[in-house]
Amino acid sequence: MTRSAKNILFIMFDQLRFDYLSCAGHPHLHTPNIDRLAGKGVRFTRTYVQSPQCGSSRMSFYTGRYVHSHGAHRNGYPLKVGELTLGDHLRANGMDAYLVGKTHMTVDAEGMRRLGLIPDSIIGARVAECGFDVVIRDDGLVAEGPDGFYDERRSPYNEHLKSKGYEGNNPWHTFANSGVSDDGDVLTGWLMQNADQAANIREEDSETPWLTGECIRFLENRKDSDKPWLVHLSYIKPHWPYIVPAPYNDMYGPEHVLPAVRDPGERDDPHPVFGAYMENLIARGFSRDEVREKVIPAYMGLIKQCDDQMGRLFDYLERSGRMDDTMIVVTSDHGDYLGDHWLGEKDLFHDCSAKIPLIVYDPSPEADATRGTTCDALVESIDLAATFIELTGAEVPQHIIEGRSLRPFLTGETPDGWRDFAVSEFDIGPTPMAQKLGLEPDQSRLFMIADKSWKFIHADGGFRPMLFDLQHDPEELNDLGGDPDHADIIEQMYTRLGTWARRISQRTTRSDDQIRAMRGQALRKGILLGLYDGSEVDDELLARYRGKAPDKR
């Protein structure tokens, strides 16, 4: 028998498209275990990230705030010291918050030094790790070039591989993310021509099973604890490098690759930002059919391995009884173009990049009526923080958390005044595309406003907007941003963008209730401005100012 949800298992995959699940309609990729969770919960079909890049998106998940508010606009941009995180909110309400896997957070080291926060202290460690208590932190980005490692932190996964007998300085690359030729040469996963090779590693030692095992081990060690917990199980895959161990490397082939969602007309006088991205190295690669025919089967194999690990994890939760008292969320930090719209990677706002899968399972009896259903409400990634806080029984601090709880949808209710549009943001300032377009850093922001009918993108720098009619052009192939017949829609979207930008987002130290309680307090503290003879106010407000004057000394 189910009980009310007490714990939270917050599962995030990296770069998992919303439509690469069988429950979302993919015709070839079968994901029975994720589908199994969808059958127990609610699958949200219109969920947008607050930024289509790992770091900035995740900081919104972890703070419950828009990128515009927390300021970590891109990978490598630190999350400011002082930003409250999910761990801070949950811990204040009696729930621990743990990390197993990736956050892609960059610490505000300068801010920590300024405040005297020591990274090895409990508080310092939490500030440096997005508010989580770390079980395992590994971002899975152990790339190494002429100037050193991309991620300079010690990789626990590399240490794990070395303990298993995988030799070398960087077994993450040499074994987990590379194949091997018949002559014994490394076939690096960084070259997409090698995507059909089997990664040179035992499947059980690859990244996804490793993190699953770490999570199960941690939960097993906590099985006798009564204190509620959130565990953020944050997988590294199916993010590139696109290479997967056997048997997943040849489960799919070119015959399983869906046609690219793109049209030659997209190249005809494109929006300048879109055009610049279509010319970058990644986009040129994914515009080639031979690249897609190599990479997409590997991407599907990575997802299939992820789904199999969900089966392993869910079986453990059922055996241990945790499925009965644990809210489980499955989502992603963004999608992957995979050649759609002549692009690769993520970074812009087409649905394959900015829309994500979201499945929420709540074991509470109140959620029984919605099991196995879908919800098409406009959802933002920041809504999860509000949902988790509400699960603890606490009131969501709306002056800090900018998302809204999804729990009414889980119990079959429709919240009053739900949002009419979703917002996503992106900063292209450090990119070669911004340089090519001659943009200064303060001219390099992109904003998306999407409702159920239209998607609008504003680009700073004096460019026209982009606009897609989602009702008649759901594949987003025809940009109407320069069409004068749609000027009224564009004006409406700019009004929405302006309304959103004027929201109160920085007043995080005073709630609305606190502000209401402050009204009139100055009078009762003796600040009596505007009085002529005192008759304007109650006598008690003047009591401290009347009476006989003291003698002069």
C-alpha cells in the first residue's frame, strides 16, 4: 500500500531529448522502465528549461530561479555566493539533500574568499556544491587538450576505473569514451566517425551503471534512517562523447534514424544568430547524413542503457519499500539538435533543444487519480524546486522561488492563474558566433517566450525577432519574425517579455507578508512626519514626546 511521499529521488539525464522515449512516441527506441514510471505518475508534455545549456539550466533547477535572477548565464559562470539553493530550502524544513553525479556548477571562489568561507567546512562545501551534501560529484567532462584538462577537479570516476584495473592518466577517455581498433589503437569518441564502435570498457564499469550503483549503495546505507531525504541522481549520459559499450553499440543502425527535421528554406536569409550557429563546426558536422547515421544510433544506445539502469534502480526501490514513500522525478537539463534545423548540440530554442522530458511519480494516495496521465500545461524547470519545498509541508517562499508547485496537477487539480507563457534565456557572449556577429558582451542575450500557439525569440544587438506558429508549423521550420502580417503577435510577445523583465526578482530578503507587516511601523517607532499639531494621529503615538520638559543642568 502506498503512503504519502516522504523522500525525493530527483533523476536528471544530461542532454536527453523529450521525444527520445517510447512513452513520448519514438517508434524505434523502447524505454520500458521510464515508461513504467510514466504509468505510475504524470508525464508533462510542455516543459521548458530556463536555458538550453547545462550549467545555466541546472542553476535554475537548483535555485528555482530564472537565469536572469541567479546570474549564472553559461557554463563556467559562477553561481553567486548568497543564492539560496534547493538544499538550503529543504534543509530548513527538515529534509537532507544529497548529490550523486553531475551539477556542472562553477563555484564563486572569489565570493567565498571575500566572506571567509572555507571550502572544507560544512557550510563552505555546501556553498561550493549548489547546496548539496556530496556523495559523488563528477561532471563527466574529463577532456584533455594542449592547455590541460577541461575540468580540473579530481574525477571520482577515473579513480574508480583505476581501482578496477583500467590503466593510464585518463581512463575516462581511453576506455569509457573510446573504442579500440584491430591494431590496438585508440578510437576516440571525440571523432564522430567512431560513434558506432563499442567503448573499450566492460558495460558494468561504464558511467551510467557506475552512478546507479553509487546511488543504490548510498540509499542502502540510509535504509534505517527516518530522516527525509532528497537524492539528486544526476547522470552524465546520453551527453557526448557519443560512444557506448557493447551490447548497446549495435542495437540500432541507420535504419532507425528518423529523418532530420529541417528544410532548405531555413538556410534562405536566416535570422543572423541562427545563421551564425548553422555555420559553426558542430552544425556543419551534424548537417552531414553520414554523421547522423553514426551518432544517432549511439545516442539511442546510450538512452537504452540509461533506461536499463532505471529498471535496476526501480527494482531496488521496490524491494526496499522506497517506491512507496519516495517521489521520483525523471527529467533532463536540455535536449540535443542531432542535425535538426541544420544544427548540433543545443544552445538555441527549438523544441528539440529547449523542451525536456518530465515525469513525476508521487506515491501519495491523493495522486491515484492521475496515474498514467499526461499534462499539457506550460511547465518550467524552476517548478520542481517549488514542488519539492511544498512536499516538505513548508510554504513556498515566493519572493525567492520563481517557479510554482506542480503538486495540484499530480492530484488532478488545475491551479488558479497558471502561467500563459514560458521563458528561456541564453547568453552567447563568449562564443565565436557573437564575435562573428560583432556583438559586445552586453549585446549577446537571447530570450524565448513560448505559449501553446507561438514561440518568440528576441536577440539583443538590434536584430529582428524570430517567431514560429506552433499550431500550423509545429516543427518550427518557417520563421515569421520578419513578416509584417504578424506584427500584432510580436508586439504581444514583447509586452510579455517586458512584463516578465519587470517582475520583482531581486527582493529576496523580504517576503510579501513581511512587507505588509511593516506598513505603519514607522509611526509606532516614533517617526511622525507630516504632523502639524498632533491631532492627525492617535494620542498614544505622541505619548513619548509629551510631558514636562526636564530641568536644564
